[in-house]
Amino acid sequence: ACHRASKGVVEVIWALVEIFFRSGGVSGVTGSMLTPEYVNQVSKRVDTLIPDAARASAAQQTLSELNQEAEKFKKIFLDSGEQLDKAYSDHSDDGSRAGRILDELNADWAVEQKAAIDLRFKLRESVTKQEWTELFAFLE
């Protein structure tokens, strides 16, 4: 029974990985998933939407920092998937190892989200309200 439960957990994790990296968001919560691809889409729009070179440069710098956060978490996320595979393969484990891996992933997610929110506020402060709206209009 524990083996089947562990298999179910792994299948759910891989489904979440699929959603996270392929969709760039969750239906009904547009733009909720921070991925390098998402940040790059926003970054590509900066030069055409922000006419002031200094503000465009500041926005690009913040987006570069945001991309670094997204890349860092993507690596953590993928590494945790590999660890979960190993934990699942260890039939002597009672599931506690997988639980610890998921707890660590959750803590890393919280840290990443805090950094991402801080950087989004920094970005918001460097652009006008209209520019902000236009930067993210592609998400609607």
C-alpha cells in the first residue's frame, strides 16, 4: 500500500512539473508561475514599450535579477524531482524521505516567491502605470 501511495505522489509531482514548465501558468491564475520563459517574454517587451533609456535599463536589470531567481528555482525544482525518483525507488523507505524532499521544496518555493515579489515591486517602481500594464498585457 505504501508503494502505491508513493507512486501516486511521484505521479502528482511529475504532473506539477509538467504544468510548471510547459504552461508558464495555471488556468485562471495568469502569470502565477515564475519561469525563465515568462521573464524572457516580459524582457523582450521592455525596449519597445519603455521609451526612456534609463528606465528601460533599470527594468532590464531587475528582470535579469528576476530571471536569475527563476533559473535558480528551476534547478532546485528539477533536482528535487530527481531526489524524489531516488526516494521512490528505495522500497525500504516509508515515504518520510519523499516528505522531507517536498518540505524542502516548499521552503525553497517560499523563499523564491518572496524574492520574486520583491523584484516585481522593484520593477513596478521603475516603470509608469501604463508601461506596467503593457508589459504584462500579453498574459491576458
